[in-house]
Amino acid sequence: MKKYRIHVQGMTCTGCEEHVATALESIGAANIEASFRRNEATFELPDDVAIKTAQKAINEAKYQSGDAEVIESHDAPVLGDEGDYDFLIIGSGGAAFSAAIQAVEHGAKVAIIERGTVGGTCVNVGCVPSKTLIRAGEINHLAKNNPFLGLTTSAGTVDLAELVKQKNELVTEMREQKYEHLIGEYGFELIRGEAKFVDEKTIEVSGRKLTAKRFLIATGASPSIPDIPGLKDANYLTSTSLLDLKELPKRLAVIGSGYIALELGQLFHNLGSEVTLLQRSPRLLKEYDPEISESVTKAVTEQGMNLITGVTYEHVEDNGDLKQIHISVNGEKKVIEAEQLLIATGRKPNTEALNFRAANVIIGSKGEIVVDDFLKTSNPRIYAAGDVTMGPQFVYVAAYEGRIAADNAVGGLEKKVNLETVPGVTFTSPAVATVGLTEEQAKAKGYEVKTSVLPLDSVPRALVNRETTGIFKLVADSKSLKVLGVHIVAENAGDVIYAATLAVKFGLTVEDLRDSLAPYLTIAEGLKLVALTFNKDVSKLSCCAG
């Protein structure tokens, strides 16, 4: 028997999966798994049955078969046949811990290698510290700017040092509970030191050489610094050092236009700094749908932040206590002055010290590790997961990939990574949340697209909250009305997007959203209302339009 994976178009539900499976069974296929969500089927065929026979059977069942590939069979689970360890993991963040825990479940002897602080980006310098400070900023902002007549609220002076102290206590507690204490709980080893490859199956850590049957690279990423004249000497801040400031700057300039720039810029604006956002691109969040960018731009400017787009950077210099950013906009030269300068222009993979040449591991143009759909590198002993591959930079993606890498590397499984329905959230106010395809991406994939756009002032919860700057956008296949993407700018958008993720992942249609019951006076009701907007004017409906 040979195992195949074949691309199948036309499946829209579990019933379609059954039809495809029945068609394949009729020609002698076994161990069939059809997935309408992934548009594929995997199965085994006897050696004397050609793959073209399977493709013909699928076509005769009224689906469209595509390219087929032979899936290589792994050996039995890899345990103890050579090396000091079954699985050596370089890094100690979300991907690393997820992989270590999963590998232990397979019975493997596992060690994690860490050169710095255990826990990786999210708990130490990313999600946890930034979001707790962002919440503090939101409370301070609302205290000074509440939208209700009849309420008198105010905020005192912000003690940034005290906020940072409280943040650090939370980070320490969560690092201990969610990372350090789990090492003993699950029974894998922690090795301290810098790792580098000596050859394809050996690494060196602090002078100690270690071998393993399989390796995982999960070293994450760090802030990327642009090549702007004078910047290296200007004592700038990154997303890491900004969160450890003890004194609130009167003015903060931010170079960057992505989610980190927006989140941290708004954080310091809400704490009381005068913030200027500078970016090369003509619009915020340039990879998002235009309606999303426009809505976020409106929110940012309404709140009083300074936004300058289409910037060309001339040079940066220190002038006493001020940073001076010399820029050009549409040929006009300007100088932006600020006490502090944040660089938030993306992230780069942490791969420099690993000596991949000795390991025969191919890296990409940005230093990222190149992996296949099974997270295997060009060296079949070595896998990679998380931010170091420069995929979606989210801790939950890293954890998902870590589990798959362990299953494939140690468990002898053949799990394929599927990142088609990864939700993303930018924790601004209003928040930005997206899942699935943008309108442009859907068209590029060959879909005939139908969209629906719902302004937030058509969502009753936004009206009663008096927070109506925002939008819902739904992208659907015009033929089947299958939901391809959902994009939201609204308070609590991050909570709403999980329901949208399920809709995209499980192939729900616009009609499915219309026919669902949405609790009234929630932002989540916007999902149903934007579906209704496909053929109705929601502004003319009753509050009980469902």
C-alpha cells in the first residue's frame, strides 16, 4: 500500500467528505480521511491501483481532483536508538514547552536548552507585560475621557515606575507557574547555555557536546532595527526596553506601522504622553482590508495621536535630552522631536548563533528557518516551530506548531501544519481582529467574492456604549456564500473573533450566520448583523431583526 494526499475542490460539508470517501472506497482505497476544510483527502492505495484511478473516482463523484503526492511513511516512534536524548529543543518559549510536553507524552527523553530567561517572548517581554500595561492605560484614558453626560471622572498623575513594578511581579508569577514549574511536573530537563551545532546530529552547549535523534529549533524572534543613518547612536527603545521605562516621556515618537507600534503607541498616549506615529507606508495596517485601515486611522486620530504616513527617513540624532527624527514627506522636510523614540518595525528570527552551516539547515532571506508542511528542515533530523520560521507571530500558533513538531519528530506521525484559519488580534482601543482571507487575498485565490461592510454605529451594543468608531467586514464566496474571512474593528473584537474563526474553519455560510441566535446587546451580534447586511439595510431593521 502507498499513502497519498490529493487536493479536492468542491467539498463544502461533512456530507461531501463522506461522498469522497465512498468514491475512494469503491476503488479499494483504505484509511481514508477527507477534509472539506483543508480541501484534501488522504488515503492508502494498493500498489496495483494507479493514483489516476482515484482521481477519476473523485471526479465522477462530482468533485474536482487536483495534484496528488505520495506521503512518506515515518519509522516507528523514535525513542532511545541513538544519542544522549530522543529530542533536544533549543529555546524555551511557547513552541518549545508545547513540544517538550508532547514529546514526553510519547515517552521520549527530552531536554530544553535556554541561553537566557525561561519562557520566551510572550510571558517575559511580549503578550503578558504589554497587555497588562495596555489595560492600565485604558483605565487611565477612560477616567479622563468618559463618554457619558452626568459622570464626572478624573485621573491623577501616572506613576509609571509603580505600574512597571506590578507588571514585573505578574510576569514573574506567570513565568514560574506556566513555564519553570512545569519542567519538573512533566519530567524533562533544562540545560542552561548557548547552543550551536557541531554537525548534523551534535550540538555544543557551554563546552558540552550533546547528541540527539531529533532536534527542534524554537528560538523565537527579536526586534528588527531598520538601517536609518544615526539610529544606532540615538539610544532608541524597542518593544522590550519601552516596557521597563520608569518615567513617562512627555513626547514619544514611534517608527513603525504594525500592531506593535499601534499597541504601544496608544498605551503611552493613554498614560499621558504625546505620541507621534511615523511610517513609510501610505496607510496603517497596510496588509489589512482598506476599510479596516481607514477605521483604525479614524480611531487613532480621533483620540489625538499624531499620525504621519508616507515617511522617508533622512537621519536620527540625539540633541541633548531630545531625539530628533529628520524625515521627508511628499518632498517636504520635517523634524520630529521627542524625549523617547520607539522602533517597532517588525521582528527578526533568532538564528545567528546556531551555526546552521554545520547542521545542513537552509535558512531564508530574512534569516528564518525554512520548513516543509510537517515542520521539517532541510536536515531530516531537525524541525523548527514558532516565530523562528517567521510564520504568524502568535504564541498560540507557536504552541500548535510545537505539538505537531513533537508528534512528527518523536511520535512518528505525519501531521501537516494548517494555518488557514489563524485569528489575529491587535489590542488597541478599539481592538482589531481578523481571521481568514481579506477581499484581495480571496480574489487572488480565484474566488468570486461578495462582501458586506457594517459600520459599528449599526451595532446596538456600540450605541449604548457610546463607542461607535469601528466596522465589521465579511468576505464570502459569491457562489456558495461560504464565509472566507471576517475582519472587525470594535471593543472586544478579540473575544468576538473566536466565533468567526469557527465559522471560517468549519465552512459555515452567510445563511448559517443569519440563522443563528446572537445575544442582544453584545458586540458579537455584529457577526449576525453583517451577515444580514448582504441583502438588507440593517439601519432600517428593528432591534429584534433576527
